[in-house]
Amino acid sequence: MSEAHGETVTEVITSESLSERIGALADAVNKDYQGRTPILVSVLKGTLPFIADLGRRLTIPVEFDFLQLTRFGEGGRIGIALDTGDSLTHRDVILVEDIVDTGLSLQTLHQILAERHVSSLSTVTLLDKVPRRLVDVPLEYRGFEVGDEYLVGYGLDWQGKFRNLPGIWAILDRPAFERDLTGQFAYMYG
């Protein structure tokens, strides 16, 4: 391992650990939703690897839909940039998140979806950044609790890059990371 890169980034969740934990999450969803057909609503873009792997591990019938959020204004007001294609009224909705940190976006999503008269609403998140939580939000299914580091890989990006890494990496030294993005990418792919 290169000393310079090893001090800049470190892999915190391997692809093997991701696979194992997603299998456990799928088992829990399969059990809880037996006899029902929930719709998995993925919050784009970071959730794509997660919802694909989770969906392949589910043995119950499910449907998929997507939405994308946007922030605007000085207060960081949240809006919907891309809405679901299907009606969610009277549906069992499982909101799929890549990471929950402050909880503000998830709280807003819960309010929006509640106004659509869903039958039930639960959340599955791959990562839970508990140290950053500002509001209490329900997380029925949680993959990993993580610290406050900036994370990339497995859907999480740095300026649109690194989403395709098979594991999750923490950036330990942001200035060094920014100075050598090409080298970081080559190092993280080994």
C-alpha cells in the first residue's frame, strides 16, 4: 500500500461486507413483507448499486420506482427534481436511501410520501451517519453505522466520481485527495 495514498483514503466497508449485510437486510424485508408486494422507492443517484443488489436478494414480489431530490435557496429547501412514475396511494412503500446523515431530507420525504396516502412507509438505508443527526427519523432497516468521514464508493461520489467503486472508502485528507484524484482512483481500484 502506498504510504501517501494510505494516509489519504482507507477502505472502511469491503464489497464482501456489503454483500453480507445487504443479504441480511433482504432477509428482514422478505420476512416483514411476506404476502405483500411493496414498492421500493430509490432516492437517486447514490442508491443505484444498493437497490440493485438489495432487489436481487429479495424473494418476495416487489416493484421499483425512483425519485430525485434537489436543494435550492439559502435555507436549503428540499424539492423533488424527479418524481415517481407510479402512484403510491394505498401502497406499501419502502424508501431506499444510500446514507442518512442529518435526517432532514428523510424527514421531508416522509412528509411528502405521507401526503400521498401510502398504506405503510418504512426506510432501508445502507449507511447511517448517527453523529450528524439533527432530527430523529425512523430507520426500520439499517446497514452500517458510520462516522463523520466523507465517504465514496458503492454509489457515493466525489464531484460525480468514484460511485462505481465496489467498496466504501473514507477520505482522511481532503486536500491531498483533491490534489491527486487520478492517483486516488487508481489506488482504490488496486
